[in-house]
Amino acid sequence: MIRAKTVEEYISKSGKWEAGLKILRSVLEHTELVETMKWGMPTYTFGKKNVVGFSAFKEHFGLWFFQGVFLSDPLKMLINAQEGKTRAMRQMRFTDHKDIEADIILSYIEEAIQNQKDGKEMKPERKPLLIPQLLQDAFSEQKELQDAFENLNLTRKREYAEYIESAKREETKLSRLQKIIPMIINGIGLNDKYRT
């Protein structure tokens, strides 16, 4: 996946999808959405809430509707790209820029904007925070580490817990723990470098 600092850079790095992304951007420029970059990808917001973004992949390019589950989708153009993972987001895919019909795309975007204005939003389900035993053991050995962890926000706590727990081998879990201890103590989030 392409990561860029500006929309222009993102489009210029998209290779064979450049023409299609330029068309999508031109449609989006005719809306009241604010263009920004989030997670290295073009994202369009209304009232600081994510409404739609576009992206390029190996086999396709398309639009992401952050609350796409609420769109009426009369032409059945939307899919859930990660069935079982994403509940609200829907994607509209293209494999050729000639398939883009600007008026149809604009109608989907305008409905998404209206849904945002109406406050239609599906919040992500949050599982309870489970701290891995390895991290709990480190807390009992280092009070400073436990205090620093408690001062982190819930998102950062989850990232660290999942980072350790997702490792399959015990050696990897231990290696990851050693890597994150100084980060936790310094109040740095595991994924801070990706946040804008």
C-alpha cells in the first residue's frame, strides 16, 4: 500500500491507477468535504469526522466510505472489504478509470455527507483490555513501568498488549517486551509514528 505525505504524492505514486485517482479526487473537490491525509492516504472529512477516502491497491483502486453501512447503495456498488473485521466501512472498487461515472460517485458521496450531518455512526466494538501475563510480570518487577503504562491512553495500552499477545513464540514475546519497555516508560505509543 502507498504511504505519502500529500494527496499529490499519493496519486503520483499510484502507477496504473493515477488517472482513476485523479478523477475520484476531482469529484471529491466538488463537495464540502475537507481534504487531508490520514494513515498516509487521502481522507475527506466533514466536521473533523472521516467520511470517505480513496486508495490504490495492486489489483484495484477505490473509495472507502467510513460509515458506508448506512448508505442505501441502490446500484449495489459497495462491498465490505474485510468481512468479519469491519462493521461500518464499505468500499467501492474500480479496475479501470473508464468505469467511473462521476454523477453516480457524487450521489454516494453526498449521501455519505448527509449521513454524517445526521449523526449516523456505528462505533467500533471494543473488547476489554487484557494485559498479557508477561507484561503483568514485568509490572511486578518494575513499578515505574506499571505507573507509565497506567498513564497511557486506552488505545496505546491495547496496542502494546496486542503486540505481545500476537506473537506465537515465547522468544518473540520476550523480544517484543524488551523493545517496548523503554517506549512505555517514555510515554511513546507503539504506532505513534503512523499517526498524523
